[in-house]
Amino acid sequence: MKAHDGLYIDGAWRPAEGRDVIEVVNPADEQVIGRVPAGSALDVDTAVRAARAALPGWAATAPAERAARLSALRDALVARKDEIAETVTAELGSPLQFSQMVHAGVPIAVAGSYAELAVGHPFEEKVGNSTVLHEPIGVVGAITPWNYPLHQIVAKVAPALAAGCTIVLKPAEDTPLTAQLFAEAVHEAGVPAGVFNLVTGLGPVAGQALAEHPGVDLVSFTGSTAVGRKIGAAAGAAVKKVALELGGKSANVILPSADLAKAVNVGVANVMSNSGQTCSAWTRMLVHRDRYDEAVELAAGAAAKYGDRIGPVVNARQQARVRGYIEQGIAEGARLVAGGPDSPREKGYFVSPTVFADVTPDMTVAQEEIFGPVLTVLRYEDEEDALRIANGTVYGLAGAVWAGDEAEAVAFARRMDTGQVDINGGRFNPLAPFGGYKQSGVGRELGAHGLAEYLQTKSLQF
């Protein structure tokens, strides 16, 4: 893989204003695999100006033409699928097979979905004696995380393009090489100069400059709730729209009638996926007291099988953070039944797949997002107790319910304070809205609901 030594602004790669660089480290062996520019506030300003200049022309482009560029973008990503997977594996540490299926495969599907939505969405509708227009909101500042580096980019950029917006992207500093590959694909797809711009850089510098820039009409951010609060405050001061996809502490509720072995095995796999670095991971497994011991035994056995199957966490800070949570769980009285705080390898930022039993709802490991391969198993007395525990955090991003009868599971899911619930292992749907209740965020991504985030309405009365 080759890192560009410039920023993609106004349709071309150009040098950054300063000489500062970001070293990209492979978390599996701790070796530097590339260097990219650390963009400054001045670089962000240049990119935003390019996006503003390109906005009138792109906003006026027919939906069919926007759809054609998105289709070309999807094709360009397909052509780079192997390179994308290899790059994500190198800078994130994800196993190659998972990178091919999820990190490369899912964004391709999402890009394709917006190529269809760009021509199928009702950008104009009649409401009584009014014509309601759905117009692009303007320049979008997209700030994306490292855990799903390409998916999070596509989930923001594709609907923005479909809506007629122009974009400045600031990707996570840990995974900028994937963002550069995406910029290459955008260029190859024939997206006009200035419509998409990429500024690599640090969050407190480039990210903050983008969030606060007066030329940005919408900030779309995915990341921690703490940073989301700061972005929301800055946007509020400017009366600027935000879309925030933040943290999660999702509950996996196994009702007494469920197939326990299947529910536990799928639940463990969900938590261990991407080394636990998934905001929607079902990190709290809720089991009825009569089946609790059996569930704990199953979970411990399932987790042990992932010892050499998951990759590292993204960097040394994240490794220390996750290990710190494991130590805190032990200190607060949770019973360790798999894994632990010790690193399983001498090299790389690895964390052992970990399962805690005898967890109470008030423990830190049951309340705070750990963002690592750590599962907590909680006991409940009855369905009302399960609901109280499931809804008993500040988050509400995702969750799961298992029951022998689907209607029983659906009835419970309807009472959960969360944005997305999988019923008996329901499959991921790239057209379904994704986003959270409470402190898990504001707004939705994916499908028509994701497109609507980038539109504003105007009514004409006749």
C-alpha cells in the first residue's frame, strides 16, 4: 500500500500547509506502515472553500447524474476491494477474511443503495396546495472513526452526494490510508472537483476546525459521546445542524423460551467481532436466573475459542483502556470466567477475549462502553426486571432479543429504549435506519432516513 503525501482538495492531491505528519502503525506488530499529512486549520479552510464553491453546481445536478456518479463510485470500490481489505487489516488489525466480508463488502452495498435512492427519493412532493422541496443542506463536515473506517465514510459521504451536498472529510488518524483509497475511488468515479475533499489530521486540530468552521452547514460525527457533546455544543452556538452517532452499551436479552445455546453463541460472536470495537455490540447479556449458570458456562466456552481468531485493538491507548476496565471489573467484584487483563501476546495491541459473570447493573463494566472484546453476563428475575436492566444505561444504540416465539421477542423489543433491535439473530439491513436513543446520538444513518439527514425542506404555496 502507498500513502499519499498530500491532501485531496478541489479534485487534486496537494501538499498540506505544514510539515507535520501522522505515522500509521500496524497494531498487530507495532510497525509503522505509512505517513500522511497532519492537516491544519488552514488546510480545513481551503477544503471548505472548495466545497462551497462546488456546491451550487452539484446541488443543481439532476438526481440521475448524482446516481450515475454513485454507481461509478461503487464500481471503483469493487475494483479496489482486495486492496481495501488489505489496507484495513494493516492499519486496524482486523483479520483479512473479516476485512473482505465486512470492511470492504458492506460499504460497497451501502454505496450501491444510495445510487438507487438518489433517483428513487421524492425530492419534491405535493401536500395540499403546497409543493414541498427537499433540498441539499449545503456543505457537510464529516468526521469519521477508526473502527469501521470505510463503512463510516461511505455511510456519510454517499447520502450527502445523493442529496446534492458537498463534503469535507476528516477521517480518524489511526486509519487514514483507507480514506485515501476512498478519495482515489471518488476521483475515478468522476465526481466533480470540490464536491468531495479529504483532510487527514488530528481531531483536536483538523477535526475541531471542521466542526467549528462557519462555512460548514452540517457536521456528521461518529465517535465517543464525550467528543459528540463538544461538537454538539459548538454547533449549537452557531445554530448548525449535527448528526451524531455515539456510544453504546447494548443489551442482548435472552428470554426463558429462547434457544439458549444459539443465543449465547451468537451473542459472544457479536461481542468479539472486530475485536469488540463496535459501538452497537451486545456487550450486556441478560439471562433469566434459572438458566444463568448454564449461560455463563456456554459463554466462557465460546469466548475461549476466539483466543487466536480475533485481531488486536487499534492502538496502545485502547489496549490500556480495555485492560483497565477488566481490572476495574475484577476490583468491583465481577467474576472472571474467561480471559483477563494480561496481554495474550508479547507483540501487538492484543486483548484476551473476556467474559464476566455475577455482574450487577451498577458496575462500571455494565454501564460504560469498553470498546474491546469484553462481555458482561447479568442475571434477571423476570421480564420486568430484564427490561429495567436493558434500559438502565445512558445509551440506547442497539440490542437483541431472543425468544421461542417471535411475537414474544417483538413485544419485548418494542419496550426497549434503543434505536435498533435484532430479533432472534436478525440479519443486518443496509437500508434500515441506524442510530440511537438517549446519549447514543442524534439522527440516523443508512437508507432513506440517512439521506434525509442531508436535506432541508422548503414549501411553495399555490
